[in-house]
Amino acid sequence: MPDLYAQTTELFTQNPWIQTTAAVALLIFTALVANWITKHIALQVLRRAIGKKLGAENQKTLNLPVASRLANIVPAIVIGAGIHTIPHLPEAAVKVTQNVAFAFIALTVAIAVGHLLDYINILYLRRPENHNRPIKGYLQLGKLVIYLIASMLIISALIDKSPLLLLSGLGAMAAVLMLIFQDTILSLVASVQISSNGTVRVGDWIEMPQMNADGDVIDIALHTVTVQNFDKTLTVFPTKNLVSQPFKNWRGMVESGGRRIKRSLLIDQNSVRFLTDEEVERLRGFTMLNEYLGAKLEEIDAWNNDLNEAGKAPINKRRVTNIGTFRAYVDQLIKNHKHIHKGMSAMVRQLQPTPTGLPLELYCFANTTAWAAYEDIQSDIFDHLLAILPEFGLRLVQQPTGSDLQDLAKALQNSPIAS
């Protein structure tokens, strides 16, 4: 046994490369053991301790690779600190190994910090009110700065130069960097303005025709804004466009609780006329018109009674019109409709006559902002108006269709003139 020990000692003494190989193997083995202990023992204990503090509902977030990334630093530290103990190893090899280990540590820390910022964003978004004030853009800017610093440290380590030497050259490269990162700078300014002014928030319905965006904002990042359109397509455009280009935000409508109805009926102006006494009596049977016609007839009778003898000809007297009566009917309809918002403007008005008819416009607000319910309310009102319009002797303007032209052709064929 002593002879074997002596022979082994002599072998190591006479062969330096064996000493170097054995020391390198031992150093690598130590680094692997340290890595295993850190990941399988220390991290597990740490996760359980944090899990007890945060609660069971946060266990999934503990699986973020922040701690696992940082655990990779341990073998790099072991190798970087122990490489100089390797016998017969050239000084250049030691220096290169230490520099590579330092570069690896810098890269690992930068990636871990990036994951940590993602974790901070997840924790921030757990509070519902924070969804309207996203910080994702700021965190992405922080990650960009961290990666730039890590890149300079890695390059300086690999070329074995001081980081200050690289920083001294940044002054000359400032113009180039501003040109390269101009979109980032503009987007950062836009993000600050958007967050401070609250012009756009995640969940807002925005309309931006020049970007083909019409839908809900689902993400506001440093460089881009993502909008999910109502056809379920996604539109992505630069964040700076929200400051430099016009857009419409429907948040005010949603928060008000009412959505505007603004639609016109195009009345055939040739159908506008005075109502006969028989028609007035028939229309007084409408509950919503009884009070109006009663007050209107009293007003007209008082006017007509004040006329002098020369002015009592029928042409000088005031009479009730079908268009005015219909307008009063529509006004009462929307004011008594249970789905029309009572705290917002509601009116029925005539617009400027056009070659396509006399526009009679409804201007009011539904008491809901839900799209489907809003369309149902609007359609229900106009269904009723279209159906009841002939009761007032009024007609809508409509372009002739194929069946209209066919009926006209048949009428001309059967007329005495054609025969």
C-alpha cells in the first residue's frame, strides 16, 4: 500500500499535465455539485418558504425562471474563483476563463432581472384597477437599459478592457444611437404621455381608420399597441401613433351609460300636406297624440279667431300638418320608451331638405352601451316607425327597383295610349 501511494505521488510529480487534468476535473465536479445543491436543495427550500408567505394562490408565479437563472451563477463563480488554483495552467488561460465566467455571470444576471421585471408586471396586473394604467412599457425600457449595460460588461470582459473605455466612445456614437433608437425614444415619450393623460387604456374601444384599427386595446407595450378588432383580427401599430395621429376613444360613451342613436327617415316631400278634420279625429285616438293634438288645435283656433275679416279666407288659416303630427308622435315615442336614456338629450328634428327627401332625424341615447342590445333598441324603434308612417299619409323616398320598373312597363302596356 505505501508503495502504491509512492508510485502515484511520483507519477503526479513527474507528469504536470496529469496534475492539471485532475485539478480541472475536480473543479468541474465541484461546480456541478454546487449547481445541483443550489437548484435542488436551496431553491426548493426558498420556494417553500416564499410560498408560505405569499399563499397557495401564488404558487404558479413562483415557477418563474428568476431563481433558476440566478442559480447558474454559482458554478460560474466556483470556476472563476478556482481556476487560478489549477497548477501548471498558463496565465492566459486563467485570464480567459475568468473573463468568460464574468461575462456569463453578467449575461445570467441580466436575463434573471428581465424575468424579475416580467414577474413585477404580473404582480402589478393582479389588481383590477391597474389594468387601466399599464407599466409594461416602462419595464421594457428598464430591460433594454439592463441588456445594454450587460452587453457592455460582456464585451469589456471578453476583450479584457475596462468598461469605461467603451463608455468613452459612446459620446461619439450618440448621434448614431439616437438614429438607431429613435423609435424607442419616441415610443417612450408617447407612453409617458398616454399614461399621464389617460388617453388610452387597456380595454378601451378605439377607432383609428388610418391604421385599420377598430376594436378593443388588449396590450400597450413600449414599441407597439395591439388592438383586437371586432372581426377578431389583430392590428399592431407603433405606440407613438397614438400621439402623432388622430383616433377616437369610445371610453366616454361606455362610462356615460348611454349610446347615441342618430338616424334619419327620408320623407317624400310630395306626401307632406294638411290633415283633414276626419284624419285629425282619427289620429286623436293615438294615446301619444291626444294631448298634442288637443293643445295644437286650441292654439290654431285661437290664431284663426284673431284674424280680421279680410284674412278669414281658408288659405290664411293655420291647419295641422301630417309631418308635424308625425314628428310629435315620434318625439313622444322616444321620450316614453323604456330603453331610451332619460338623462340625456332626446329630440326629433328636420334637417335641410335634399334631392333624396326630407330627413326627419331621431337624436337620442339608448340606456345601454352593449352593442347587441343597442342595435336591438334602435332597430325596434325604426321597425315601428316604418310600419306606422302610412297612418299619417307620409311616404319614404326609395330608388325604383326592378319590380317597380316591371309594374310600370305592364301599366304602360295596358294603358289606352299603348293600345
